[in-house]
Amino acid sequence: MTPLNPGSAPQRLNVSFLGLGVMGAPMARHLARAGHNLTIYNRTPARAAAWQAAHPDLTVRLAATPAEAASGADAVLTCVGNDDDLADVVLGPQGVFSAIRRGAMFIDHTTVSARIARQIAVEGRDKEIHCVDAPVSGGQAGAEKGTLSIMCGGREAAVAAARPVMEAYASRIVHVGKAGAGQTTKMVNQICISGIVAGLSEAVRFAQAAHLDLDKVFEAISGGAAQSWQMDNRWETMAQGSFDFGFAVDWMRKDLGLTLDEARGLGAPVPVTALVDQFYAEVQALGAGRQDTSALIRRLPQKHAK
């Protein structure tokens, strides 16, 4: 077994990545190209086989079950769909925790509830596993470029051990607190994004209704207090009606549902987030659930010049 030395120089580890979706597939690629011995698993085996076929330059092992993927691994990473998917992959009869060795790392990049993150951390502690809940921000583009931002919950030693692995695909890694804190920080992230996209949607439609030159408007306001990542990257595409940029409306609604549940438990008022969640429900009703989150503008009618 490869010893884990938190904070040391990157090592060649036996790493297993479970979940090869829009985010997971490029993250796994970065791990293999960083020199790690990579094993992959996907609940739809054809997707794992297709990933392997698309990377003939990489030596990668395919696992038939999460347990097989975890066996002998120094680090197991997951990026699946939701709480139920994560519970099945990690805690099920053929799950990661049925086979992972003591002292190994478990890093979860799924956006899930803080509750299941804390549950996994408790069960991992009993097995002496370094558990980190590590949701990401930066979207598909960030995953492809290896420039994701990662918000980490867990013990300090666990995050330190996981950091050299995550550096293969992240440009910012922040330890925000104890187990579950990574997930609640991701909820803060989604609260911010949802409000910004809602405001940006109204701004674009207002500018169009006023028959303004949208390029000039962007030039005028994007260097001031209104500037944001969403404005820089989505102003033009929202105006054009192009919504094929990764993180889907369906996934945002999943995330906002988790956020609203957590907010109720905390007694924290989030009225704007609740309203934007309903706006996204309207976008889903338009059949745009698989379009990216900037499709929120579709619920606002565009007035055309006469």
C-alpha cells in the first residue's frame, strides 16, 4: 500500500474515480494524466467503456462494482447524482466502504445534503478513512480546464491528505470547516449564483426592450459594481438565446432543493432563492431542464423592435 503523507509532494497513488458524467469524466482524465494509477467505475458500464476507448493514451482499469474499484485504492473519489446515488455507491452492499482499506482517502465531489456528508464521515471515522465532502464550482469548463474551485468539509488531516490529489483538477481548494461544511458552503454558492442569474436575465431583457446596443451596455457596466462571472460569460450568450454551457437547470433545481431544506432546518430566511427556484420550475415546464442555468431568461418574453 502507498503510504499517505498529508501535505507532502504529489505521489503516484492508486486512485479510483466513480461517476463519469459531465464533471467526473474530465476530472478522472486529469488524475490519470497526473500520473496516478486510475481505476474507473460508472453505474452505466457502457459509459466507463466509452471513456476508456476515448483515452487510448491512458492506462486505466475498469471496475465492475464500487467495491472492486475501492479494493486496494489509496484514494476513492465520487461524483454521482444525488443523496440516494451516493448512499448506494458508498454504503451499499457492494459499496466503497465494504472494501476500502483503513487509512485510505474518500473524497466526494457530488453536491448532496450536509446530512449524508456527515453520515459518511461518521462511518468513515469508524473505519479510519480520511473523508472529505468536496463539492466543486466552476462548471464543465472548469472541470475540462482543471481549474475548479473546491470547498472542503472534514478533519484538517483528511483535507491535507486529499489536497495533492485534488490539485490535479483544481486551482482553488479551501478547507471551510468540519464534515458537511463543504456541502453547506456549496449551498451558499448556489444562493449567490441563482440571484445573480435572475438579475442578469432581467437586465438583458430590459436592455433589449429599451433597444440598447447590448455590446455597448456590457462595455459600460461590466467594469463596475455590476460585474460578475455570470455577466462576463453569459451576457452575450443569453442575449443570443444560446444555453448549451454545462450545468443544467435540472441540476440547479436539485441543488436549490437541498439549499431550501437546509435553510428550513437552520431557520435561515432565503426568500429570493425560493422565488428563483420557482422561476427555474417555469423553465423546466418549458422543456428546458437540460439547458444550462442561464436559460432562466427564457421565462421572460422578449419584446422585438417594431
